[in-house]
Amino acid sequence: MENKAVTSKKSYPDKPITLIVPFGVGGGMDLVARLLEKSAPTHLGQPLIITNKPGGAGTVGWNELASANPDGYTLGMTGVEVILQPLYGTTKYNYPTALDPLVQIADLSIVMVVRTQDPWQNITDLISYAKQHPGEIKFGHGGIGTIGHVTGETFAKAANIHLEQVPYQSAAEAMASLLGGHVQVAFLNPASVKEQMKNGMVKAFAVATDQRLVEQNFTDIPTFKEQGLEVVCTNWYTIAAPKDLPNEVKVKLTEGFKVMINDPEFKNNMNKLGLQVTYLGPTESAEKWISENRKLSVTVQETGILEKIKSQKK
């Protein structure tokens, strides 16, 4: 009997593993998931099946993940919204307690971009225009309550201007809308703006970090703080599982992902997306979720964003 149990434990994984991406195809999180997909058979022993479940700014996908069987065959990509969304009080699950982070892949920033053909040369021009034309400038982001949305609202408050927010199901949709002139500004992650910056279709006015980014093509973009605006909003990508994963399964997954994420080729491909690998294991990832929860609870209340987003969600 005991041998049977050992055999079944050793057989994990004996079928493909589903990786839920809670945002649309072509966004930063989706692009990272597809990089992981390439090396999964080698390092996990089975393919990763990427399944996009956009909607509710991440909540549709995370509800499915939280309710999945904790057997290691359903995992999900998560970002800072996994902490933000429950703060607004409308989620089916409290994700920080319903999910278990396995590994952090990267820290990333939010970049403010406009179309190159629009008349503003810098952030001062845009703020000045917004003050003279209240309500005329709309900003796009990846969904109500996402970090892109929070960054846009924080910027508007810091600059003392009124911007209309327009939510989309992914960063790729928000970028398409910006390029089409439906919104005038977008707050997106580096992976979602890099190609359009290289092609000269958009220009970046600011990054919402404490220091400038070190990734190629982003080093010249000033921070909001450099420009006198207190706007610091950062994101991260982790892989999470439903709570109560068997320990041997958790070990197998975390060890496999650790090798994949720290592989030089994976790091190089991430850099090409404008992202930098900042690996954290399960314990450090869980600690980060706790500290971020504490920090963001204060941020969304003090800035008035909590009430604003609650009313926008209605």
C-alpha cells in the first residue's frame, strides 16, 4: 500500500498543467506566460496549457483558480491586482488567503504613454492642456481597479487634473484604443508599450517607479517623482496555485519554475519584452503579498481611490 502512494506521488505531473492568464491575449502577463510555455516540458515534465480568462480586471480568472482542485494541474498568473481587487470589497474570494504564491517572476513598473502624433511634448504640456480642457482627456488601462487604473487616478490627483478613465480587458486592447485615438493617454506595463515605442508610434512621459528603469529603451524615461509628482505604483508577476497544494507537488512546481525563471535564455527573452526577472521563492513571495497588502490598503484609502473605484465599479 505504501509503495503505491509513493509511486503516485512520483508520477506528478502525468498530464498537462493548465496555466490561467486572467487577462487577454497579447498583454504583458500573457506574453510572460507564453515564454514559460516554451520550456515547461523540459523543466516540469509536462506542457503548460495557457488559458486566457479575461474579465473583471483579473477576478474571473482568479475565481476559477481559487475554486480549482488543489492538485497541481491548475495554476494561474497573478499580478498586484490579486491584492488590490479584494480591497474594493466586491470579490468572490479573498485571493491573498485563497491562493498560494509559488514563485515571483518579475517586478515591473507602469509607464505613461501618449501617441507620438499628439501635440504634447512632455507631462507639463499634458497637465496644462487637461487644466484648460477639463474632462477632455481620457486614459486607458487594463480594467477597473487594476494597477494601471490606480496609477492613472494617482497621477490625476497628484497633478490636480480631471481625467476620464476607460477600462479594457487587457493592456493590448488599451494600447489599440490609444493608437486609434479613442483615449489620449494609457498607463501600461513595459512589455505592452515596448514595440510601439520602438516603432515611434507612442512616446513615454513617465514611469511610476522610485528610480528610472534599467531595461533597454526605457532608461531615458523620467520618473513621475523627478517631475515633481508623487506617483509610485509598481506591479509584479507571480504564479499561484489554489490553497492546500500537497507539499510534494508544491516542491516539484517551485523547483521547476525556479530553474525556468533563472535560465539565461528566459531572462534574455524577458529583457526583450522590457521586463527584468526578479525571482522570489514561495516563502518570500508570500511575505511580499502580506507587506503589499498592508501598503496598498493605506494607499487606496489615503488617495481617495478606494471610494472612486467603488463608485466606478457600480
